[in-house]
Amino acid sequence: MLLLLGIVCLAVVTWSYVSEATGVAPWKFDLGVTVTWLLALAALTRHRQWAAWIRLLTAGWMIAAPHLLAFTGVAPALWAYVTTGMIVAVSSIPGVVSLRVWQQNRGLMGSGRWWCRGSVSKFP
């Protein structure tokens, strides 16, 4: 939910400064917000692993978009993208880390018979 709220704020800030941007094509702002929305909607998947990584990808896009789309001259839009991207990245890292820890523990525990890990079991 934090991600979608951040995207709404990002869209409002970006589109409010489109009229003041001189020398920057409006399609760059539209593309930046559209790609961010699509990634944010993709992060609403039920698969926890996919959602965590897509949120991190969205944060990376939000930080890199002003530089890739060359609208770093519009300071409010630049800082809105970078700040929102950093907030999303920081909030996404615990999800990615906990998934990695969970995957490592699941691999150590085998097929659900973790209680007999150190002993030899005759049962399949």
C-alpha cells in the first residue's frame, strides 16, 4: 500500500511540474509515471518472492528514471523520484532479505523432516 501511495504522490508532483519544464518533452514524464505504475501494480502479486523483487526493481527504476529519461533539470520531479525510490527501496530490503533467509533455512531443513537432520533415518 505504501508503494501505491508513493506512486500517487510521485504522479502528482511530476505532472504538476510538466507545465513549468522548459526543454523537456512531456512524453518523458508520462513514460516515467506509466512504467512506475505498471511495476507497482505488478508488485501486487500473491507470490511473496516476486513481489519483493518487483518492489526493489520499481525502486531502482524510480531512482534511475530521471537520469535515463533526461529530466534531471526539473529539480522537484528529480527529487520526488529519487526520494520516493529510496523510501521504496529501504522498505523493500527487509522483504528480500527475509525471503533469502527463509529459502536458505528451507534448503537446510530438507523435505520437512528437519527433526532428523543429524541422524540417519530408515524411513523414506
